[in-house]
Amino acid sequence: MIGSITIGASKGTDAMSEEIRQIVRPRACAMGGDVVSLMASGSGSNRRGYGQQNIAFTVWGKASGGTSEPQKF
């Protein structure tokens, strides 16, 4: 896993729509990702009736080929 991408959208938005893909693809590529998978998609609304959908994707990439030894940060 390289990272994740989270998007706020209108309630009822299809997480796999072309509109969402056009947002996710360039961000995933900028991270060096090879594959994107849907992590979560959920919606809710507030007292005023405004609904929002939160969509999260996982970005996957090739292994770095690093050592299995613990790294110091």
C-alpha cells in the first residue's frame, strides 16, 4: 500500500463513476500507484438535510525491494 485517497461527494454518487475515476487516477499516478481499490463508501446527512458521501480508495504499488530489517525514522 502506497497511500489512500479520500473524496467528499454528493450523496448517492457512484464510487466507480467516470467522474470519480477522473479525480482518483491522476492522484494515484502521482503517488506512483499501479492499482486502486475501493476501501470504503458511506453517506450521511445533517439536520438541514444536506447529504454527503465520503469515498476512500487504497492506492497500491510495487514493493520497494527494500530490506526486511526494521527502519529507523
